Amino acid sequence: MDKWLTLEQIAEYLQMSTSSIYKMAQAGKIPTYKVGRQWRFKKEVIDKWIEQQKYSKKRKYESKKIIVQSKNLILKLNHYAL
């Protein structure tokens, strides 16, 4: 069974402020559902979203690391070419 959380509950679960969660919900940066005038969050969906965020940030870091390593290699090659 899906567990639905309120804005306050999801803020507590994620250890974030309610205002931060509210802003993220308005901007579409966190998976949410609007029921009437209130935001609702599915715990299972939030858990999956957190895992995706973790892997996404890891890939971004690895991509930046590769780019920096490539630039360093290019700089070294240019140094030897001079």
C-alpha cells in the first residue's frame, strides 16, 4: 500500500524545512501530487527519487573529473609541443 505524506511529514522525513520542500514542489524539483490546495507525497516515489538523485550526482562528479583529467592531458600535450 502506498503511504502518502503531507508537506510537514516529508520535510521531517527528509530532514529539511517545510519552506524548502514547498519551494521544491512549486518548482517541480521533487515528485509531488496536489490534492485540492495541499501537496501530497508518496513515500515510495520519494525514496526512488532520492536514489536517482544520488546516482545522478555521482555521474555528474565523474563526468567533471573526466573533463578535468582531459584538460590536464591537453595542457601537458600542449606544453610538450612548445
